Amino acid sequence: MELGAVLISGSTIQYISVAVDGEAGSSFKLDGVNVFFDEHNIKIENPAISFSTEQRLIGAKADVVIHQYMQPSMAVDQNEVFVGTMKLHLLTKECTKESIRRESVCEQDVILEQSDDFLA
């Protein structure tokens, strides 16, 4: 998951862009998200997204996390990583239909029917 933001002034963000990695991959944009921060903590409060710092990593510890969980190219001098629980609240309009799959029937280790469409 990547999180990008542009600050306007004080503790308000003009937009916050969240890219969620996954099988299908998705991204969305939120405007006017309240972000409260100081030297040691970041707190994001919005009905759609919330985050609160549980741990702040600096220097080598931050570099290890960046290399392990993010893009290594993001590692530069004076890195800081704010670790915490993020909650996303999403509503989707797309309603996918459950796929119909055939199942193999087995009787005493003898396969009566075989299907190779398990990934369909």
C-alpha cells in the first residue's frame, strides 16, 4: 500500500491518494482529509480513512522497513517511517456474480470426474 499526500497548511491536506496493491489493484482519492502531526506522531481522521502512529522509526531502522515493505528507491538520508494501524472504509458499486464451478467427485480414492477449471 502506498500513501501520498500534499500539504496545504497546518494540519489539512489538499488530497490524499491511496493505492491498494492486490490481485486486481485499486486506487482512490480523498479531498480535505484532516491530518494532525508533530515531530513524533501522525494522526489521520476521516470517515473513509483513519491512522494513528504506534511507533516512529528513524535512520537505519526506517531503511530496513522501506527496503522490506516498500520500494528500495524511497530510501534516502534522514528517513522516517511512522508505523501504525490504518483503517479504510470503502463502498463499492460493482457487484460481481459468484462463478459456478464443477467439483470432482471421489469414491474410495477413485476419481469419477475431473475438472481443470479451478482457476476460472
